[in-house]
Amino acid sequence: MAGISENLEAVRSTLPPGVGLVAVSKFCPVEAIAEAYSCGQRAFGESRVQELARKAVDLPADIAWHFIGHLQTNKVRQVVGIASLIESVDSERLLRIIDAESERAGKVTRVLMEVHVAQEATKSGFLPAELEALFASGFYRSLKATHICGIMGMASNTDNRDRILADFTAIADCRRRIAALCPDLTGFDTLSMGMSGDYLLAIECGSTLVRVGTAIFGERHY
Ligand SMILES: *Cc1c(COP(=O)(O)O)cnc(C)c1O
């Protein structure tokens, strides 16, 4: 597939050590993912359960699938069996169900809490204050089979650099405040933020994991 290996190399060359790359492969054919895989890429991001399940069967078993879309509670069981990281936990109820399904499956599921700071009402996630209050309540101590590894967020969809910086700063601050509130919350280190158009700014604001689709695979055809 034209350009994928070059695009991947170009993106990688801009990432400082310690920043992970999720190649967002939603809506991309398996051939495109296989091409990126052949260049050593192992983490891929998908946003729909059926598509993830189908691709996971067709592609190598050592791929680390990241689930990055809105997850319906009735589809948790399927995702728990496949995903290496569920990045988009947007309600306490969803987290409880992930925990129950993980326990049932005899595995520990790694998740990120999704925080909403962007201006678009269409994006999901907890407001920072809401998420901080939830952690302050100590609810996470009752989880049996879930490891909360950090938070995920998106900046507003705008060309306004100051706005994007403010959004990423708010997401990074939210993670830092939660870590300070909950010293017993170990391994809460992942800050997943930054997409094709804004990942360099996200890294400046402390991102440890960028989710890049278009800059690797080209424009998506929905
Ligand atoms: C689609 C998507 C991305 C990738 O967006 P690009 O602009 O194509 O890099 C990243 N994060 C989430 C949550 C997405 O849904």
C-alpha cells in the first residue's frame, strides 16, 4: 500500500523516546495494517467492536489492539477478550462492567479513563472535576480485574493553537491531580493525547502515547 511505510517512518522520526505510537487503523483494510505491521508497528487503534473483532482474527496475534471508540456495555465481553488497552472508559458503569467481565474471563484488563475538555459536545468522557471527584472517592480500590493506567483525551477540533494547548494542558493537569490525590494508584502514568494534526503539541504538553491515523494511512473513507 503506497506510502504507509514512509508515513510511519516520518511519524516515528518525530517521536521523542518514551512516547508510544498507536497507529489508528479504523476503517483501514487489513492489508494496510499488515503493511504497517511489516514495518514493526505493533499497536493499532480501532473504534468499532465488530471491525476490531474481524481484524483481530485476520491479523497476527502479537498485535496490541487499543480500543479508542465509545464502548457500549453490551459489547464489553467481546472487547475484553481482544484489547490490550481500552482507552475510552467514559462512565463508572462501563468500568464496573469491564471489571466484572475481566474477572469472569480470568484476566486483568488495562484501561484509560477518557476525559472531556474539548469544545465539541459530541465528544464523550468525564469532565476533569467529575473524574477527580470519582478518584477522590477511592472507588478504584474495589476493582478486582482492571488496571487503570492513566487517562485519554482529545483537544478541540480547531486550528487555534492556543485553544489546543489549553485543552492538552487541562488533560495533563487532570492526570497529575488524580495521581497526587491517589498515591496508592500505581501505574497511573499513561497520558494518551495527540492525533495526526496535533500530536506534536500534545507531546509538548506531556503526552506519553499518541494516536495517529490519517498521517500514516491517509484519509479515511467512511
Ligand atoms: C480517529 C481517532 C484518532 C486518529 O485521528 P487522526 O486524525 O486520523 O490521526 C485518534 N483518536 C481517536 C479517539 C480517534 O477516534
